[in-house]
Amino acid sequence: MVRRVRVLLLTAALLLTGSVIWSAPASAVIGGAKSTYGPWAVRMLIDGQPTCTGTAVAPQWILTASHCFYEQAQPVADKRISFRVGNLDMRKGTTVRPLPGKRVGSTADMMLVKVPKMNIPTARLATAGVRVGQTVRQYGWGATCTDDENACQSPVLKQSDLRVVRPDDRRCKGYTAPGGPDFCMEKVTGIPAGGDSGGPVMSIGAQGTETLLGVFNGSDRETVAQAGEVSQQLAWIRSVIRH
């Protein structure tokens, strides 16, 4: 079985080194491409260091992965977290911070975080599940290499296309299963990696018509990746962002 590396490992590495060396995203993601669109994409930082990606799903709510908020199994304090929003180049984005005590996790690997109102477009939420064979698009500012991932974090948003496969595909064994909260994808043009965790997996369509299908939460850095399915968590998301 291919060893799956959780993207949380990058967070630990970044916090240990205390710095990120910005390098040009030669091919973006790992084998993907530089994005020209993604106004709802959000970059998450801990202690000022980039760690994960997220999605604005309401003017005051960001959806990302729960595991991004833990360090050695301990919760990361709100005061250490910030988000960069409003620009495909995270260095030019606006900084927003979580409102204290206003983050809510789900039974899946998802976290909703309330922030001051953001003046950016928000992603439409999928109401139907993904289909086997469907091509989807993942966005993030994560690693563009497979060796030292904290040395090749992209300052600009990038993307990869993937194809949904059966949850019981042998390549996904141990990570997805029929009826589970995650769906499995195979590489088409690239594969997400460290720093992309929590980022949007979108349907492909004309700008402004795409929907948020999933929240990326892990990959093997080679051929397959997984994401939490938004349609399965839709009732929870809607109940949280109403408050």
C-alpha cells in the first residue's frame, strides 16, 4: 500500500524551523499550474508562517481542515492564527484573524472559523456528491517539491486537476471507503502536497459557476489524494454559518 503522508506534517516542520524560504513555483502544486482565478481561496498561517489553505464560504466564515489546528495533538491558540485573503499572491493579501473562541469542528476533518467580515467572493457549496470519473480542481499555496516542503511553499495560488475514483479503489485503501466522509482522487495534471491541506476542491466550470465539492486533507505526493465531501457536511456548515 502506498504510504500516505498527512499534510499536517508540514505544519510541524514549519513551526520547528521558524521560517519559510519563498521559492518560485516552477510548476506549482506538484506538476500543476499557476492559478489565474480563485477569489475565495484563503491562506492560513500560524505564528506568521504559512501552514494550510482554506475557503471563504460566507462573509465571516472560513472552511479548512481540522488537523491544521493541532500541534503535537494540542490545539493551536486563536491568537497564533491568521489568514491572508483577497489576492492570489498571499504576500499582497489582507490579514484577518479568528474571532476568539469562534471555531467549530465537524466529525469529518473540517473546521469552520469565524473572522471579521471579508470583502471577497465566497464559494458556492455543493448540494450533491461527487461522481466517479468526475474531473475536479484543487487549489492551494502548498509545496511544489517533494523533498523539503517548507522550502518550496508557493507564494502564489496554484491548482491541479484530479479525477474522482471509487472510494474502495485499492490505491485508497485505509483512507476512503463507501459511505465514508472522504472521497478519493487520482492525479491528472498534478497532486496537492504540504500546505494545501484544508484547501478547496472545486467543480470545473465558468468563473463564478464552480461549486465547493471538498476540503483537501491528504495525499501520497505521487498519484492519489483525498478530500472531505462538502455535500455530506452541508447541514452542519449551514447551521454554523447562520450564527
